[in-house]
Amino acid sequence: MADSPQNDEARKARLLSVDEHGAGQRLDNFLMREMKGVPRTRLYRALRKGEVRVNKGRAKADYRLKEGDTVRIPPLRVPAVGAPAVVPAHRLDALAKAVIYEDGDLLVVNKPSGLAVHGGSGISFGLIESLRQLRPDQAYLELVHRLDRDTSGLILLAKRAVILRELHRQLREKHIDKRYLALVEGKWPAASRLISAPLEKNVLQSGERMVRVTAEGKASMTEFSVLERLQGATLLEVRPITGRTHQIRVHARHAGHPLLGDEKYSNSVAEDLARRLGLKRLFLHAVSLRFTLQGSGKFDLHAPLDQLLENTLEKLRK
């Protein structure tokens, strides 16, 4: 991607031509990569206001870029570029042990809770920055999908642009089977297998993202299956059919059984139970991924729960 020569002044908009590495990427992800340091809320506001243009027209955040597209990058204030944050050695060691699978096309990691997938908005580094430091000789390494900062579990990274595009296609067409383990407050009704409730995302003045069920929201569906009934809680296997922000958490709360350890979408009963259990993180874990890649065959990947979540289940089983 090269800047147009007539737009090389910092105070002016830039025009970037999308190359084969950017093709297939969502517009918002492309902007985050090109405008490091600009708060996410400001990027989305620029999209809503039409400051960002694709081929001279407005475009939504989820627009998939095509090779040859021209993207107008507005002159938003970006901090001076310095040396990338150095990830502490102990964090890199922990991530090296969290690698579930790796080959020439893919890197699969069991992401720990509390680690954002990328830096920005006050976070000096996230998973992607850490993995790039862990694999300094890897020329291309991009996130295939995201997990919330507080959610642990499997996350895919592509080592080639063609693999990224293929996995994005499979995600759009729902060919990748993603399952989560979630611990919710109370006795989840066995009949409540499918929650279908439209979700709308709001960004508060603080920049915090909150999601609510509303008729004006986007269609959203989540499948819940009871795995184990415990004292005051239920362990569920969860399959998100759509992929909205905070979808599992909000649908569980909508059903009257919020996830334990959820600081955004909880209630007093769930908060009290989590406190008694000493659970200080969200009990939501991306446990499995199933998909097929031509030339590589079928993948059936699993990630174990961390010790804190295992200990929480043991306490409830006594």
C-alpha cells in the first residue's frame, strides 16, 4: 500500500491503495492497523461521519476491502511514532507455552484472560503485538478473529494473506464451528437451547462499549447446551450462530442467568456467588474450533481451562 504523492503532508488526508495483503480485511481492522494510536471510538466516529471513504464513497466498518480499492484516511491526530512497546519476557514465555498449534499457515493460541487482542486506547501492547515479538522472523502475522479482553481460549492467527482471506470467508459463511464454556448463575432451563434476541451496540462517553437487547438491533442467535448442573450455577457449552460484540454475555443475561465474573452484564446474585467463590475473572472460555483448510485437512482444536476456572468448578462440585 503506497501513499499518493499529492497527499503526503501530515495535515492532509492520505489515499491508500489496497494491495493483496489488505484484500479481504474489514475496513475497521484496516484503519486500526494504518492509524495506530487513534482511539477506536474516534475511528468509528470518522466512519459514521464519512471522513473515511472507499473509492470516494461512504463505507461501513464491516466492509470487506478488495485489491485496488482506494481508502481515504482522514488527518486524525496520531501520537508521534516511537519504538514499539517491549513486551516483558515473562509474558512472552507464558504465550510461548500457550501455543496450541503451529504450521506454515497458522498459529493457534490459548489466549489468557485479561489480555486484549491488540494494543491501543491506553493499552501499550496486546496479543498480536506480543506474538509478533515472539515470532520476530515471521513477516506476516494477522488475527483471524477476536476475543473480548476478559475471555480466554482459542484464537487463530494467519501467516499468509491467502489463509486470512479463506478463514474470513469461512467465518462469514459459518463454516467454522466455535464452542465456548460458560458458567452462569442459577439453574439454566433445559428448554432454553436457542436465544434469538437482536443486539445493539452503544459506546458510552467514557469509550466503554455496552450492548443491549432492542428491537432496533441486529439479528443475533446463540445456542446454549447444559453440560453440568452445580450448586447455584450451570456449566454450559455455547455456540454463537452470529458473531455480535458481547453476544454470549448479553444473551445469557437476557435469559436471566448472567455469566459469573462478568462485570458489565451481571446482577447482585451472580456477583455475590462469584465473590464467595473467589472468582475474579469472566468465566467464558473459547474451548474448541473446527474447520477445514484445503491442503491441510480438518482441524479439531481444543484448549483446556486455566487453573482458576477449574478450581471454581471444583468448589461448586463439593
